[in-house]
Amino acid sequence: MRVELESVRFAYGSVTILDRFSAQFPSMKVTVLLGPSGCGKTTILNLLAGLLTPQAGSVRVGDKPPTDIRVGYMFQDVRLIPWLTVKRNLDLILPQRLPLEARLDRIRSVLRLVGLEQALSLFPDQLSGGMYRRVGMARAYLYEPDLYLMDESFQGLDPPLKFQLLSMFQQLRSNSPKTTIFVTHDIEEALLVGDEILLLSPIPTRIVHTLRNPVPIEDRVPGNQEIARLEGELFTLFRKEQLQLGEERV
């Protein structure tokens, strides 16, 4: 399913975020939007989700507008309903016309993929931080979206937990591939998860570099020498863009 923005313009009041911005995202791959804070990454996600409407240009998912497709959106804040168990939180997004046992089978299946099959009856405040995020991933995949959006979903986590969750995400995508747009400002994270990485400039946003990740998914682990080399390359480009911005402001 082809996902694209074509000549999109979007501004918040007098602040222009996107101006004639175009991008294409390959089907069934993970495309990472990598860039500094405030560069428009979340705005792009919200346009793809149909939460924002472009002021010029177009946003298409396949041959449809975003409002006509199923979007799974994993925010930084997972937002589980605190008075419902994990099972009830997940059951809320399933079609209630399905028999209860069929819904439970689907919930158990996706929780098994993230190692939480035994957490069905737990409430959100009984979950660790990692378990809480895994339930969020499971919920987004359980929805069976046409497009999966992740907005700095692992920000603020300690490295061991982040790498555990990234591993879980890779397992989910292997079992159920989705066209995914993944936002981060962490270069290593971008390389561990992304099939294609778009390095964005500060606003008004433009794509300054596109990297197709040559490292096979199974080899994308911390310490991989090619990942480390690419991280240095992207950091240099990232830093160069920031320095150019500073010169323009002097």
C-alpha cells in the first residue's frame, strides 16, 4: 500500500511547518522520520492519521485519504484505561459483533507475541513500564491497521528496556508486517528499527538525506559494526544541518 504526501503545506498560525513537502513511504516497510525536536515529525504523523488536514497538497494511503483507512497509532503515552484489565483494554478495540471466545483468541495471540499472555487479568497500575509499553504495541497491532504510526514510543526508557521493546517490535512486524512510520530523534534507534531513514531539517521541514538500511533485520543489534558506522555518518549529517541552521540565524 503506497503512502505519500505530495506538495503538502501546513502551518500553525504564522509558523510554517511544511511547505511543498513531499515524501513516499514504501509498503510493508518501516520508514523512520529522524530529526531534531520541533522539526515537524509529529505533524507528519498526524497528517497521515487524518488528525490534521493539509492546507495545500494531498495525503494518500493507497488510493484513499487517511480518514478512510485503519490507522494504528502508538503515542509516547500508551493511555490505557486504568480501571480496566489488560483484557478489557484490548477488547475495547475489537468488533463486538465477534463472539467473545474469538476475541479472546485474538487477544491471547497478540499478547503471546510480546510475552504477556499471563497479564490478561492485570490492571494498568500492576504493570511495569516495559509491560505497559508492550500492551500498547499489542493494542495497535490487534487493531489490524492498514498503517501503523509510532511517535517516539520508546523515548525516556533506559537502554536495556528500550532494546527489549525494539526486539519485541521486530518480532511483531515479522509475524504481521505493516507499513510503518516511526518517529525518533535517536540515531541508533532509527538504525535498529528502520528499513529506510529520512533525515529531516528544522522547519520548514525538508528531507536532507535518505538512507536505505543495508543491515538485515536479524543483524540490527547494538554493537553491530555497520550500524555503528552508519550512526557516525548520520550524526555528521545531522550535526551539519544544525550548524547550517545556526549560521542562518546569526
